[in-house]
Amino acid sequence: MLDLIIRVFVYALLVQYVIPLIVPGVQSHGGFWTAGLACGLLLFFGDFVARVAAMVAQERKSFLLGAGFVFFGAIFLFAALLQFFSYLAPSLMTVSTWGAACVAGVLVLIGTLLINSAMRLMS
């Protein structure tokens, strides 16, 4: 449960404050408690799917192909989720192009890697 709370809050901070400052095509219009947490929950779902895909790739012993697929698949998944959220709630977030969404997906993936390393240190 603590993992869920930490991840959702970090994703909400990323989407609300960090990504709009770095990526020019992404804008957040809502407040932290509405847009940030809603998109944070959506990105947590994407992170869960990416972690399951990584476990399947590790179980199948396809490290090289699996790691590349999981890496680029996670970037595309996060970009698609951000585009979906901007389509679903344009009053809370807008993503102008797929290029901006992919750069934001890279930033979310970097945030995910930082969260994973911090969670390992905590346990």
C-alpha cells in the first residue's frame, strides 16, 4: 500500500510540475489533487503493466530482446497513457504531439527507475 501511495504521488509531481517545465508540448491545467493524482493513478497502472512485462521477459530468459522491448514498450505505454489522459480530460492536461508525449514518457520512465531504486533502499 505504501508503494502505491509513493508511486502515485511521485507520478503526480512529475506530471504536474516537472514534465510541463521540461517538455514544451505538455501542459497541465488542473490542480495537483485533480489532474496530478488522476494522471498519477493512470501512470501507476502503466508502471504495473511494464513491471509485469519485465518479469515475463526475465522469466523467459530473453534478456536482450526483452529488455529492449520492455524499455521502448514502457516509453510508448507511458506516452500513450498521457495522450489518452489528454484526450479523456482536455481541461486537465494537454499533450500537443506524439513527440512531446514520448519525451514525457522517457521522463516518466526515468522517474520510475528512480522510484524503484529508492524503494530498494527503503526495504
